[in-house]
Amino acid sequence: MYDFIDTLKEFFNFTVLNISIKKLLIFFFIIFVFFFLKQIVTNFILKTIKKLTGKTKTEVDDLLIVAIEKPAKLVIVLIGFHFGFLYLNLPDKSQLLVRHIINSLLIFAVSWSLYRSETIINKSIEKFLKDRQFELIDSFVPFINKFIKITIVIFGIIFIIQEWGYNVGALLTGLGIGGVAIALAAKDTLANFFGSLMILLDRPFKVGDWIICNNIEGIVEDIGFRSTRIRTFAKALVSVPNSIIATSPITNWSLRDRRRIKMVIGVTYSTPRDKMEKAVNEIENMLKNHPMIHDEPLMVYFTDFNNSSLDIFIYCFTKTSVWAEYLAIRQDVNLKIMEIMEKLNIEFAFPSMSVYIEKTPEREADIKNL
């Protein structure tokens, strides 16, 4: 019995790489405890938290639990290794190496959780844009997604490099110089990017709007991340870089709530004054009572004695900006004006010229001699 105990003591005191078997066994026991703790956290604590967050109205807490679940397991295991190596009491150089490795993995775990949490930010931004009916959602949200992920990866790498004692400042300086070179090489792309931001934030137009920009007039068919596509009225599709849109005046005809009717009606000079006055009054009353014409501004006046007509000036606005509806209203107004003129027996004038030949004694003598 004593021989077995002595043998067991010798076995526990046996060293591997200057570490006794006893310490190694305790080291692995510590690791086992933390692996067991990881399973408890996974199977009980996180599942309970998931059930609680599933009952809330917001989706953010559910996404947050999913994002930190796997990194949290890694952190628990790393804590176990940290305490295990502390117990082993390794030499300073070995302990420093282990500490760098564990700290690097902890930085990786934090970066990993942030990388997975990007979905929360992405969904929040997407909801914000959709609530405000921004047109660049399909183009802008993926860019934000990639930008956040790349930023997290870059900072994670920088912190890991710094953990190992390298000069991060010199690295950042090099990246800054490289960034300037890239920016100069991709200035057009950056200009289009900021143009897209302008369209996203300022919202001067949306898909389906009738606009004029940089002497290009048509209907907006698509707002992309690099360019905006406009279908002209000749049915040509024009792609305008967003950098040009950002620096050009934009006329958006679709944002108006009305369209203008402006016309001049010419009647013959044989029209009596009283009939002219009645025509002006009846046209004005017709427009004021028209269900699709705005009351203000509305002007109907006898304005000019033209070369071949007496001119009535008409100025008003329809209650719609839709072109087809506007044309139908304008047609109805024209027909009603014709009805008024027919009722008052007033004729419309058309360009004409009267030629008068003056009679002189010499001219009369010539005619008699003929």
C-alpha cells in the first residue's frame, strides 16, 4: 500500500518541461471546470435570457444575445486558460508569451462580438431609412454594413498588433499616406459617394419624379450608389453620376401640387364692349366654380388691343400636377370657354390683314382711260 502511495507521489512529482504532473493535472482540471461552466452558460443561462428577450417587443435584445453567444463561450474558455497558466507559474518569458496570446484572443473575442453585433446597427439604420422612405436603402445599407465590418476588423488587428508591442503609430502613418494615395486615385468614386449622401440626406427627388438636372429632363427610374438613371421623354436612359447631381441645380416638377394654365384668347375687333365685358366675367366665374381649378391665384382680364384681335388674358392653376389629368382639365376649360363665346355670339380672331387702296385724281383718270 505504501509502495503504491510512494509510486503515486513519484508520478505526481514527475516533471514535463519543468512542470510537475500534479500541476498539469490541476491545470487541466481548471480548464475542464471552465469548459463545464461554458456548457452551463450555454444550456441554462443564455437559454433563459433568450426566453426573456423573446417576450419583449424589440428585436435588438434578441440580436444582441445571438451576437455575443459564441464570443462569450470563447471568453469563458480563455479565462479558464488564464487561471490555469497562472497556477502553472511559468517563467517570466513564457508567462509573457501566454499573456500576449490570451489577450490577443480576448481582443479577437470582443471584435468578433462587435462584428456580429453589426446586424443590430444595420437593421436600425435600415429601419430609420425605411421610415423616412429614402430611395438609397438598397445601395447605402450594404455599404454601411461593409464599412462597419471592415472598421471593426481593422481596429481589432491594430489592437492585437499593439498588444504584441509593435509601433501602431508608424503603421497608422503608413496607412494614412496610403489612404491619401488611394483617395487621389479614387476621387471620382469618392465624389459619387458624397453625391449619394447628398441625395440620401437632402432628398431632392425620388424614383418616379420628373426632374431637370444638368440640362437633362425626364423621369427618375433608379437612384444608385454611383449614379442616378433618368428616362428622358424621348425614352432614352441617361445615367448621371451623383457627383454631378450634387453640384448641379435640380428642378423637381413632381414636388409641385398644381400646374399652371396660362393663355391669351383673341376675339375679333367687331366684338362690342358689353359683350367683351360679359365674356370676361363669365370666364372668370366659370373658373372660380370649376372643381379642379384653384381660387387663388386666378386672373381673367381684357388686356390688349392686338394687331388683329382683342386679347383676353387667362391665368390660373389646376388642383393636380399629374400631366394626363392636367390635360383633361385644360381641355374642359377650353370647351367651356368656347361654349361661353358661342352663347355670346363672339367670334375668335385669327391673324389677318386688311389692305386699303387710297383713291387719287390721277389714279381715277388712269382707270377711265382704260
